[in-house]
Amino acid sequence: MMGTRPVLALSVDVEDWPQSSWDRTLPLGDDCADNTLRLLEMLAEFPEARATFFILGKFAERHPKAVRAVRDAGHEIGSHGFGHVEIFRLTREQFAADIHRSTEAIETACGVRPAGYRAPDFSIVGESLWALDVLADAGYAYDSSIFPIAKARYGIPEWPRSAVRVQLASGAVITELPITTVEQFGHRLPAGGGGYARLVPAFVLEWALRRAAEQLDSPPVYYCHPYEIDPDEFKRLDIHIPLKVRLHQGLGRGRTIKKLRRLLGRFECISLGDAARRCQNLPTIDYRPYVLEPGAVKRPPAFEGGTLVPEE
């Protein structure tokens, strides 16, 4: 019965692996659109399931038909920014421009103005919490960018694990739907998807999400990428990718579809917009206690053309 299944907020970060994760100067190829359509076909096997597709602005410009296919299938359209640059590498003005450009690109592609946002690489961190103000100013109702865990590239380890309303300096409020973690043996462990989901057995993934559903006051948030269902992508790329990277980014891709089907059959999967609307009487917090000064955390250097670029 639908009512007996735990609720899972399902999301897809729509991007192109070579452009988003290896060299941001590369043009987007066609694989990202083909894989997005494959995900839609799989989701259609579960007619009641809904997801949020966080669309990269570059994707919307390159593949508007795929964005319209997401819309026509009844899924929510969100923004993933324009060029997949981490927010902590941008100024406030640059981020505002990025948001404007991505929002316009998505609306032009499908006629939908997104209400939800996810930052590239979960890059709303202590040094870039001001991005929530920019999002609210741009008309966004919710964000799902904060990973309440300690990682070198992302994470705010003290951030609440359940959804909250965030009081902003302007007086506005924005809902934050953090990426899912599970509390086990006194530690926060990632359970929200991506590479973590690719590398663990299906039963461990399901256990972690069920455990999180019991612990949290809001639906767990799960994410994946279209390229994670494509185990042969690296064989087709005509650029050199080191073996270590191929293994790190490729292991488990062949099992992703099977794991997703298992989750779709055992959870009530809803969009993040629906999750935000279901979360009534959320606590309201002030983000200022979580703010860090620029440079307080040494972030890993960016990738550009496969070469590590030191921070300026």
C-alpha cells in the first residue's frame, strides 16, 4: 500500500560528466540528454513516482527537447545553476548573474520558471551561505544544496539534518532541504545518493534511507545523475581520463538502474517541491552561526581541462 511505504524525495542533477566534472570549458555532448531520457523511461514504469530534475543552464540551452520531456512527464523542473561552477569560487554578483542566466535558459527551454535550486557540488558551504539571500531575491522558494557532513569540497557538519526554514537578512525566508545523512554509532554518514549509492550494496542503501526516514522530521533527499546509469561512457570519450578517475567515477554505474527500481518500488517517491510543501511547521533558523570567513577552510583546487588549478 502506498501509505505504508516511507517517503523519499527523489532528485536528478542533470549535467554532462565531462563538462561538469572534468573540464568546464568543454561543450556538452549528447550522452547527457540520452541518459536523461532513459531515466524518464525508467521512471514511467512507476506512474505515481515524481522527481525533481535540477537542470544545468548549459543543458537547457543545448538540449531543450529533453527539458520539455521532463516537464511533459510530470516531474518538477529545478535549477542546477548555469555552468557548474562551485559557488564558493564566485562573488555574490557573479552568482546572481549565474542564477539569472540559468533561470532564463530553463524558462526559455520549457516555459517553467524553477522554484527550487541545487548548487553544483553542494557548494553552499559556510563561506557561501550568502547564496541563500541571492536565491530568495531571485524568487526561489527552496534550496537543496547543503550537505550536513564534513567533507573537503563541501559540507556544513553542524547544519540540521532535517528540513528547516532559514531566516535571511532581508527578512525573507527560504526552505532548505539538506542532502540526507544517517546517524550511526555517533557519526553522520552520507546516505543521499551519488557515488555513495553507486558503491554500496542495494540492501545497505535501502537500509540507510529507511533509517534516515525514521530519524528525520522531513523526507530523506536522494540524488543521482544521468551519467550514473551509463557504464560505457568512458569507452566513448575521446579525451584522456586517468584510470584512477575512471574507476572512481565509473564503478557501480552498471547497477544504478537496478538500485533505482528497488527504491521506486519500496518508497513513495515525491519531488522536492512536494516535500517542501508537506513540511509544515518547520523550525526557523538563523544561518549566521554557520557562516565562515572566506579562506577559513582550504578547499581543494578546481579542475580545468583535467589539470588542478590552484586557488587565487
